[in-house]
Amino acid sequence: MTAQILEPRRRPTQERSRVKFDQLLAESRALLLEVGFESFTCEEVAHRAGLPIGTLYQFFANKYVIVCELDRQDAVAVREELASFAEQLPTLDWLRFLDRLIDHIAALWVADPSRRAVWHAVQSTPATRATAAVTERELGAEVARVLAPLTPGTPRVRRKIIGEVIVHVVYSMLNFSIRDGQEHAEAVIELKRMLAAYLLSAES
């Protein structure tokens, strides 16, 4: 049985609704980081946002939909980093591209610890995992497009798989890198080595 993909009931089109939507997400992120997913409730989000619970339910059916939307929100900044680096191609070789891209994305995880909280939250149910996997695949497709001029010897189908693997490994390792007691810089170095070896093997 295929897991349901979790989406908001509706996305705002007017500025007033958009402000409420964004406010609910901002309060959700803060609450998730503060209390964790098990203690996270829609009622507390609405209370902190100063909005009726009915307003929240106009957009989000439950807390699982909220964390999936936060995961999509986190992917936006990663897409922006990818787009920025893609503009520099093909002047960068892929090893330099990979090194600099990971540094920039790793900075997002250090600057915003809620990313790890969101990542863990979307692992909580089959539906949230399936929804997060869709977001990962979309990012993977973008990575594959960026890699195309840097890995001309790799078939398109294989490059698609490579893109998805890169995104999954980067997300997993960056969340590992900022857990308690872990040396972030060392973990990022190991991530670069891992992906460089992987891409060298894939292109050979």
C-alpha cells in the first residue's frame, strides 16, 4: 500500500492569509525545536501564533502535515544554494563544486538547529517519510542536472540515482554532524571524502 503524501489543505494566495500561514510555520519550527515532536501539538502552535485553532486547520490537517511543510521549506534554501553554484558551471570542476557546495549547505545546519529537529520529525511515520522522500527526490533531480556538465560520461538514468544518493547522504551526515558531542567540522570533512570517492567511482 502506497503511503499518502502529506500536503497542506490549501496554500494561501492572498497576502493576509500568507502572513498567517508563514506565522504558523515559524511558530511550529520554534516549538518543535523547543519541545520535540512527541510533545508538539497544533493547539500550542495556534496559541503561540495568537490565532484560532480553526485557522490552523484551514491550512494543516495535523502536525504531520506541518512538519512535512517545514521540510519543504528547508529544501528551498538548499535549492537556492544549488542554483547559485550552477551559475558558476562549467568553470568549476566537480570536486571544487562539491567541496564548496557542502561547505555552504553545512553552514545552514549550524545556523539553524531546527533543521535536525524537522528531519527527525519527518522520520516518524510512513506518510511523513514518504513525503520527505518526495522532497529528497526533487532535490536529487536538481543535483543530477547540475552534475550533468561535470560528469558527461555518466548515463542520465544513473546520474538521477547518483543525485538522489547524494542528497540522502548529505542530509543524513549533516544531521549527524550537529548532534550532541559530535565534531561538526570533522564530520563535514568525512562527508566530502565519502562523496568525492563515490563520484570518482561513478564516473570511472
